[in-house]
Amino acid sequence: MILLALTLTAPAYAQNVNRIDEEKELDRQRREKVEDIIRAREAEAKKIQENPQIYDAPEEQQLVEVEPVNILPADLSSVSALVPYKVRRNKEGVEVGLKYSLFEPTSYESDYASSTLVSFEDLYGSAPLLEIYANYKRNFSFGSIGAELGYGVYSNDVDDISFGDNIKLQLQVISLGGKFILDAIQYEPYVAPYIGGGVYTVLYKESNGANSFNGNTQLAPYMSAGVLLQLNWVDKSASVEAYTESGIENTFLFAEVKQFLASGSEGDPDFSTDPTIGAGLSLEF
């Protein structure tokens, strides 16, 4: 019986071994094709950088300009995939995002409640600052430098008539700064740390019933640091579709620490904060 079992299983075992070897060879061939495409794309980019005048006026040379699609063919893997980000990305790009953080200007003194009796935290407590931003970035070999414009809104209420009426604080935070991202250390920016900084101003309005106190602060500094986490790998076919239909290079989740410093003007309300953790979602085009 043992001899019969061995006789029956031996061909199946040999067949499985052959199949594994064939799959290994196919994987090796796929890797070689991908590496050849990457090398060809890098050589093309280098040639364009060295001789840009050749590509500036294709009409005069009676040539046909063909835009690269940056899509690896489906026969290299089970689904189509993007050429690695470091190879396909252009010299310039735009990142837009939405950010959520708890904004606590603990040194702010209400115009309607004495800070000696009640602190900002006790008066208003925590409330979210929702920000949208756009970062126009210049890409280079291992990272990018960008100019970032941000706009945030904040609203907080004190439901306590002991102050004569409910107190409401409304803020608009406008910021302009720079951002440095290490997003090309690897071929794909699975994890991309960044730092940033710049200036901000606050358009503020605090009201107590019919009374209100409003204005805007002088420019004051802010600084930030965080990390981008790429989501393209979660669904590669969706990332290909987003790239081909909308030009989305990357989708990121991110976490950030940001601190607002006080304005240098003595007449301005103090909207400075401690380092605050925020998170959000961003798209790169």
C-alpha cells in the first residue's frame, strides 16, 4: 500500500515542483520588464533635461508628440499598475488637503469674561479647527519644496447666560508658508515625512448678544511637522483609474503637529497655541 501511494503521489509532486519553478521564472521575467521600463523612462527624462530645446517645438520638427501614459501593461502583473512615482512624476505638482485639529489658544482673553476668573479652557473648552490647503510644489531628486496657502474656520459657543448672554467666538485662520517633503527617497512615497512653517493671520469675532468685538491680527509665525502615508497600494486598480481619469498622482492620510505663535503686536488678541496634533486627507496632482 505504501508503495502504491508513493507511485500515485510522485507525479503530482513533480508537477507541483515544475509549476512552482515556472511561476518563479515568470516573476523574474516580470521584474526584468518593469526594471527595463523604469530605466528607459529615467534615460528619457535625463535626455530631455540635457537637451530641452529638442523637445520644445515638435511642430517645427514635424514630429508627433506622444504623451506618456505612465501605466505598466497588465501582462506584467494581475492588474495594470502605475509606473513608480519617482519615475513618472513631473517637475511640478499640486497637493490639496483637508485637515482636522483641536484649536486651543489658551492665552486668549475673552472680551466678555475676565481671564482672572475663568481661563479659555474653562470658558470655551475644545473645538475643532477645519482647514483646507493647497501646496504648489517643485519636485527634485529626493523630495519637494512647496508654497502652501491655507484657510481654516473655527467656531465655539459658551451657553451660559450668567455672562449676560451666550458668548460666541468665530475665527478665520489664513496662513501662507513653505513645505519640504521627503517624498522621493524610494520609488513610491509609502511614508513621506515633512516640515513646514510660515505666517498666519486671524480674522476674529467674539459676540455677546448684540455686542461684538472683531478685527484681524498682524502676521505671526507658525511651524509644523508631520508624515504622509500613501494609500495607492490599498487598491492599485483604483489608483490607476484615479490617475488616468483625474490626474491624481497620490492619495495620502497624514498626521501633523502644528504650533501657532503669538503676534508681535500688543493690541492683538493672543491666538498662540501649544503644539497640537491634527490629521487629514490629501491628494497630489
